[in-house]
Amino acid sequence: MDVLDLPAERQKGWYLSLIAPNTKGATFAWLDPSRLYCNSKALADCVKDLISPFLNDTIDLVAGIDAMGFILGASVATTLEKGFLAVRKAGHLCVATENQNYTDYTGREKTMEVRMDVLRPGMRVLLVDQWIETGGTMKAAIQLVEKFGATVVGVAAVAIENTEGGKWIKENYKFSHCIPDELQSQIDQKALDSFKKFKS
């Protein structure tokens, strides 16, 4: 499917076939979900699928995780008509911050931060990221939000892999992702059948 083509029926996750495989080797993520954002209908449908479980929930703020979570998070916030909070990698905010250390999907130790003048006790926050692999980054974002006494309403991502960390998130928080049940095993095996149409 060309990036501008649309299927006759747009069922949940139809846009996943727009995702491109990694062509740069093991030091990069195994796929590039951002290709689906280049199609306006794909992006809109992805956001619609992400927010559908939360439409009856009270949400005060949407928070997106640096960096690709900014795209989806801002899109979700705009659709819900809520504010957007950037959860940043440490060292980028020029104001007072609260920090949280974590281990990302590559196994590297990192720190993320949020500004201290937005989150407050009782605030209900929807956390958004592009992809949840090991769950370390999202768990750190959850910890940051909860440090302020705010409540994590839910977690939304294009995909949540069934790793130990991914399962922990699914078991402990309301969540949404765009993966139909029949594609979950492909996601967990890091090999989408749709990659076959891409030329290596």
C-alpha cells in the first residue's frame, strides 16, 4: 500500500501496514511507526483508536513521552481538547523539573523530566507514547506523574508488546493500543507480515 492509498474498509489497525521495517541495523528500533503519520487519515484513525476506551473517562491533561510520543500525544490532546505536557529527556527544560531515572528498550540508563508547575494532586492524566517494548520508559513516566499526586487515567501507544514490562502496564493500568488480536504475535516476534511488501 502506498503511503497515500486508503483501503476500502478502514478497520482498526488498517494503518499498521504503512509502518516501515528497520533497514539500518540492530542499533535502531526494529520498525518505523512514524511512516503512518504521513497519511492524514491513518494518523486520524490511529488517534481515534487510541482514545476510544477513554471517551467516558475524565481526563484533565494528556502527557506525551519524548520524542515520538509528542506527535501522538499532541494529536490526542487536540482531539480531546485538552492541554499537552511534554515528558522530556533530561537536560532539555530550562525551568525547575522533577526527574526520574529509567532503563530504556536498548538497556541504556537514562533520565526523564517534567516541569514542576503543571501536575498537581487529583489531576487525571492520559499518558501517550509511540511504542511500548520493555515498558521501562512508560513506567518512569507513570512514576513521574504519580510523584505529584496526579492519577494516571490510562496509557496509550500504537503498540504494547507482551514483554514483562508491557504485561505489567496492561495488568496495572487501563490501556489502549492499535494492535488487533491477530497481529499481537507478529508484534511480539518483531516481524510484521506487511514488511514483505517493502524492498530491502
